[in-house]
Amino acid sequence: MNRRSQRHIDKIREINPHYWVFCEGETEEALVCYFRAKFRISIEIVSKIAGNSITQRFISDYKKGKPTHKKDMDFMLYDADESTTLAKLNKIDAKLLFSNPCIELWFLLHYKNQTGSLSTQECFRELKSRNKSYKKGSIDRALKEKLDSNVEEACRRAKKLILHENPSSNIFEFIEILNNAKHG
């Protein structure tokens, strides 16, 4: 075997665990891009391809032929404002990451303790009142600074909420997994 072939085989053997994140929209994709840059971990983002029609088969077919590792993990990042979508997503063999009513709740928890139920529009307005430059689909400088500086407080606030209720978010679980991967 020549040196080039051996290097190629060694490279294949050294594949690190990969985090596959299937997400609903542009804002979720922007958040995962932020996490990928912050933690510098191999995260594959699959956004908006399947939308709410995501299935176990879709995930398996998408990953077919791609390098995998036995410690790879699959995630789905979705809003949990529709109970039918949530029930369907819970049947898929992937870690469900969600915010109810929407992803903006996770951002809002970096600014305040939100314990009362709210609609998607109210959540967006609350966030916009604290970050005038916020736009769906992106993480601006002001939001990035808040995500960096208040992540522990947001995690504490989210952990006090009742899972699947409005409001609630379990995005802190993804942060814990990424922290463990980076430092573990």
C-alpha cells in the first residue's frame, strides 16, 4: 500500500462524532450555525428540506453514503407550537430540540424570565422590544452578545419551565451535549 492510500485510510478511521441537526427554518439554521462556530464541533445542518414532513426514513436516506461514526447523534430543531407536529416528531429516533411557541422564546430567555404563555407573535414582539435590530433568519451582533453573555441564565430559566408546555424550550440540552463533547 502506498503512503497516499495509507493517509486516506487513516483519515477515514479518524472521523470524529458528527451532530446532524435537521431544522425547520432559517432562524433555527442560524442558531445552529452560531453553535457550530462557538463550539467548533462537527455539526451538519439540514434545513428546510423536509419541513414538517420529516420522517425517520428521510433522515436515514439523507445520511446514506455519508461518513458516520458510532457516536453520531441526530437532532431535530423545531417550533413546538402545533401539538400534531410535536407528536409526529416524537416518533422519530432523533433528539427533539424545540421551543414552544417558537425559537424566539429561546432568545427571549436570554433577556428575561418568561413564565406566562404567549403566542408566536407576542414572543416575536417581546424579543423585538429588547433587540430592535432582530430579524427572523439571522443572529445579529446584539443577539450574539446576549447569547454569549446570558447562556447560563437562559438555561436556568428554561429548566424551570414545564417541558412541552407554553412557554418551554429544551435547547439547553443541546448546549449541554455540545459542552460535554468539547470538554469531555
